[in-house]
Amino acid sequence: MDSIAELNHCFKAFDKIALRHGMEPLRTMGDAYVAVSGGPSPNHTGHARKAVDAATEMQRFAVDRKTSQDALEKIGLQFRIAVHTGPAICGIMESQKFSFDIWGDTMGEILEMEKRGRPGDIILSDSTYTRLGEKISAVPLGEVETRSETPMGIFALQTVDGKTGGS
């Protein structure tokens, strides 16, 4: 299977996972997949938990796919997932091909978070980690600079076996 077909297979699976967890799949950006929880309609309850649950299922899908098909290894795909809680601006764009999109510092921050993760990691922002409280276990990874130049703490979610995705 070539890399485009493999990405298509993975993104279709991610769409199903996102929808199952009440998230809105937004778009792909090259080999990046973007989904939002708590939008496009305001939903202030449980969106961080839904996003982390979806991320965990996506991580499990990628591990299973790598193990069973060896497809990801053959084309060099590695997954890192970032989950961030914060304000965003959402709206419909374009006049010919309507597209729901999301903007704001939160989007820039999540891109910085994702870069810090190791393959297989699920990276959480301090705002997501705080919102979930003691319901999860995570390892501190330090801080990343944000657009506002305010450091933001990040964490690697630990799986039930006590490991982060990259360990």
C-alpha cells in the first residue's frame, strides 16, 4: 500500500473514531489530522474527556495497524497526538466549497505541543490536564513557548500499562 492510500485508510478510521466520541473532524493538513471537541456548537461539558478518549483510541488504532499490517513501518508513518483545551474562533469559509475551520492561538499552541511529542505519544496541555484532574495519569514534559510568549506546561498521557506512547 502506498503512503497516500495508507494515510487515507488511517484518516477514514480517525473520522469514525472522532464521530464516535462526539467530535467534529475538521480537515487534514498534509499528513496531519485535525478534529475538534466542543464545537462547532458550544459544548462545555466533557469535551476534554471526549478528546482524550478519541486520542487514546486513535493511538491504539495506529499501534494495531503497525503491528498487524506493518503498513505504517513500510512507509515510515509515525503518529503523535496533541490535545489542548482553549478558546478558538470557528466559522464557515469560502464561497464555492464551504469549509468549516478553526483559528486562534489555541491552534498555534497545539502545533507547538505536537512537535514536542515522541512517536506514539499523546501530549496534553496543562489546561487539558488540569480540566481532567485526577482522572488520568501523565508525565510532565516541561514547557513550550506560546504565541503570547507565555510558557505552557505539557504532559505525556500514560496508558493503562503505565507507559507513554513513545516509551
